[in-house]
Amino acid sequence: MKTKKIALLVSLFLVFSLTTIGQKPYDPSLNGKEEIAKAVSKAKKEGKHVLLQIGGNWCPWCIKMHNYLHSETTLNKLLEDNYIFLEVNYSKENKNLDALAELGYPQRFGFPVMIVLNGEGERLHTQNTGNLEQDKAYNFEKVKSFLYNWRPDALNPEHYK
């Protein structure tokens, strides 16, 4: 019985590994400024914020964050309900330096780095994702708190009267 459980766990690990190995969430061919403008326009129409994840396919922590946000049900719901999510490439093929300059040079924090914009395209917050880590993974409560505290409704003055 114990051997079957181990075999099942190994199989699940291999399937997960194979599905994420070929995953390339960052597209170096895209123009960051243009994609951000599209995301801002969509966010304004939908009453959401934009959440940018700056990084690259070369960055293990960037891929880890991508997978984490999309696999954790609670985090994914917070993301889908409150943000237009966009991964902006930073790599030798395309550093998107013009877009990053307009965002206040977030690459100074390392990668990935998260940026919250409102529906007008104004930068509300830059998040060093190192602050969301614990040991060799992302901390669920820290990531959840970040997503929750920067959602559009969190900035509603009515909550603070």
C-alpha cells in the first residue's frame, strides 16, 4: 500500500513538472507599453486595477509566482475579481525599458516585481516579491494580503469613516 502511494505521488509530481516545464508566460515579442495601455483600458471599463508582474521566462521565481497565482484557488479568485493581470517581459530579447522607466524603474527590486496600477494607469504600488516569500516558496497569507489590500475596493474612502 505504501509503495502505491509513493508511486502515485511520484507520478503526480512528474505530470506537474512536465506541464510547467514548457510553460512560457512571458512573451518577449510583445511591446510592454502597448500591452499595459490595453490592460489599463480594460481595467477602467471593468472597474478593476491592473496587476503587472515584471519578469522573464529565465527567472525561476517568476515562473513560481505565475504558477502560484494560477493554482491557488483563493488567490486566483482575488486576482480574477479585482485585477487585469499582465506579465511584462524583461529579458535579453526585450527589456521593455521604456515601459519600466514610466513605472519608476521597478527592476531595482529584482524579479519578479509586482506593480499595481489604477484604471487611469497611475502607479499605486510597487511590490518587492521577496517580501512575499518564506523559505523557498511564496507565503500564502502574505500574497493573499497583498492582493486583498491593493484591490480597488480597498481604496474606497467609505470603508474608513
